[in-house]
Amino acid sequence: MRMTKLVLIVILTVIAAFAPVAAFAGVEITPFAGYTWGGQFVDSYTNTELDVKETNNYGVMLDINQDQQSQIELYFSRQNSQLKAKNGLFTGSPLFDLNIEYYHIGGTYSPSMSGNVRGFVVGTIGATYMDPQKSGLDSLTKFSFSLGGGVKLYVTKNIGFRLEGRWFGTIFDGSGAVFCTNGACAVNVQGNLFSQFVANGGLILAF
């Protein structure tokens, strides 16, 4: 939880630092909704595969123009999901509800910042916050990054639509226990990378 608060402080500091520049350079705020799939753990004791249920997500992006081709981007999203056993005795049964949030900063690059249709690529880094919705289980925060791309469709100078796809990779330090309480852990992870894919669509409000 402390790590999540630290990430939020860093993001707010960046916003404050770039606020004067943003007032002149231009800002885009994009509330969005989307769909997330992927995300798997492997219990190293039972070899049971544990999948994060694919569900909807929602969030907001803040993009600050830097020049004619690039923007600084702040990204937040939240997925309310479940952790389920993929194989074994309890296949399909949810172990518990699991909320996953991404707090990221990075940037976009577009061949041109003019025109009504603008393709772009995006890359960000930050933190993944996983919060199990089961009494007593500890949440966790891990370093993560994303890569993706999409298109912006502008109806007017100040209003448009954004469609994009991204891959998120969350780094785990090899095998280890997660979602613990009083020394007992719900899952033992095997592997270094937790991957998810998202497809987002949002309304651009440009200033």
C-alpha cells in the first residue's frame, strides 16, 4: 500500500511540474472503458494454473503535448475481476475477487499531431497494484510497463475518440508467495512476468 501511495505522489508531482507547460502546449483528457484479458499465475506447489477472469476495465488518460509528434502521458486503469483455477479439482471456482490497478507514466508518438485521424504508438512504465478482496489477504504492488498503439479520431478541434490496444507486463521476482496473511499465502507464483492485454475506447477532451 505504501508503494501505491508513493506512485500516486510521483504522478501528482509530475502533473504539478508540467501544469504551466500544459496550459500553453495543450492537454487531452480521455476517460475510457475497455476490456482486459490474460493474466495467469501458476501455483508452484500444486502446479495448478490460476487465471484472472477477463472482464471490463475503466480509467482515465492525461496527455500533454510536447512537440508536433509526441506527448507525455499519465495513465490509470482499474479492473474488477476474480482469480480462478484453470485446472485441478476446483476448476472454474473463484478463489477470491481480485482488483487490479495500473498507475503509469510514459508517452505517445505520432507521425503527425495534425489532421482528423492520427495513428500513434505508446509506451509507459509504473506500478501494478493487486488487491485481493478476501478478508486478511495482503495486497501487493509490482513494477510494470506497457506497449501499444491505436488511433485518434477528431470530430472537432476539442472533441474526439481514442481507440487503442496495449500489452501490460508486470515483473515478479521469480518464484514467491503472494496474497498472504499471518504467514500463510493463498498463491505461490512460479515465473517472472505477469501479462495482460487491454482494448480501450475513450472520449478525448482537448484543451
